[in-house]
Amino acid sequence: MREIVEGFLDYIGKEKRFSAHTLVAYSKDLNQFQHHITENLEITSITEVDHHDIRSWIVSILGDDKLQPTSVNRKISCLRSFYKYLVRNEIVVKNPMSKITSLKTKKKLPLFLEQSQMENLLDKMEFGDDFSGIRDKLIIELLYCTGMRRAELIGLKITDVNNPKQELKVLGKRNKERIIPLSLQTINLINEYQQVLSSHFGEVLSGELLLIDDHGKKMSDGFVYRKVNKYLRLVTTIGKKSPHVLRHTFATHMLNNGADLNAIKELLGHANLSATQVYTHNTIEKLKQIYELAHPRA
């Protein structure tokens, strides 16, 4: 049984190019599901279940774990991919997920910072002129000015920066590359960082990571989160202060300042326009505020 699960994880990792985070999450989901059918339903194999068994698991995790619908839908998506894989490889004949639908969820508007808050942070805040200070400012600058994901930032290499063309090559989900333009201000900050990087750690090889932690190692997810959270706390009181908020801020500010939705889609590396359209809701809210303030009959 374990061989089937490992084969599936290997398939979505190498062929479908799912992220490492998704692989870890799907592995946990399948282990949890297998434990449920073994302990509660006395089913010995994950290949023997039907849609009733899957529904019983969904009910159990909704009741016991008090998970949000979005988290449950992630688990449902895991099983949907898993059983699709089993059918394709003729390990099962009938797909038990065919009668399973995802839970309805409330759409939450993405949180973002005001333009003035980002200007205060990047133009007026003192980060320091040492390695850590310049590196921290570059983390904020790149996340906000490119809209890249945290994992994409961590994986950036020195050779991904094209100074003459003022461009940055980003390796996104499923190894899909995209090119993001950089402002001269961002290029100058990168150059300043590379100079202090060389003086702090010695000669840096061109194939090495662009951004590293205080010990010269690859930055962890937690390291980047703590840095972003620390600085966002200085300028905003919004509930969430994560790297992804800067991605939302990038998209919202671009849209508010007249950028085409399709262009934002390409910059963000979204596969479908529907994922980008969520930011139009923020723009509508902004227009409502302007209308209420400006129109005499509002």
C-alpha cells in the first residue's frame, strides 16, 4: 500500500511538478485518510473504499478537527488527484471521488497595504547599512515590486538578475519561468546588496543564491516570514502580515494605477485569469470610497 502512495507522490512531484509544500501536505492527508478507514471503517486498503467511506472521513475531520472549509477542500483535492492517478494506472476500476463535491467557501478579499504605507516603509524606514539591513530591505523591495511568491524569492540565483535589461527571471510553480521587469531603484539596491554581500562573506560565485540568511545559508520559509512580519508591523495594523500580503499589495496597487489585468496575471505567474480577478474586488471597494468622498450626492 505504501508503494502506491509513494508512486503517486513521486508522480505529482516529478511529472506534475507540484511544490514541495503540496507534497508534504498530500502525504499527511493520505496518511490521515488511511488511518481513518483502517481504524474506523476496518478497510485494509485505500483502493477498496467507495464514496460513502470518503464522505464519512470528510464528516469526521469537519467534526473532530474543526477545520475550515478551505482546508477540507485541500484534502478533497488530494484524494481527487490520488484516485485519478489510480484509475489512470488501472489500480482501481471505479473512481470513488466522482460523487464527491468540494465544500462551499466564503470568498475573502486579499489583504493589502496602502500605497502610502509601502512608501513609508521603503523610503523612510531605517533598515541599516550593514549586510542584514540591506538584505532585509531587498527582501521587502523584491516581494512588493515583483509580486513573487516567498518560495520564488528564496530560490532566486545571482544569475537570475539581468542588470543591462533590468529584468529578473523567476522560477515559479511547476518550474514555469517568467520574466519580471525591475526598476532602476531595485537594480541599484540589488547591486548595493551584492557589494556588501561580497565584503561580508567573501567572493560570491555567480551560480549561488541571491539572498541568504545571516549565516550565509539558504533562507528558510520561517526566516522570510519573520523578516516581513517584523517590518510590516511598523507600518500597518492589518491582521495578517505575511510575505503573501506583499504579493496582494503588488497586484492591488498595479490594478489601482491602471495596469491591465492580463499583464498582472503574467507578472504573478497565475495559470488562469480567474485567480487574478480577485483583485478587482479590492479595486471596486477603492472606487466606492472615492465615490463616497467625492460625489456631492453620495
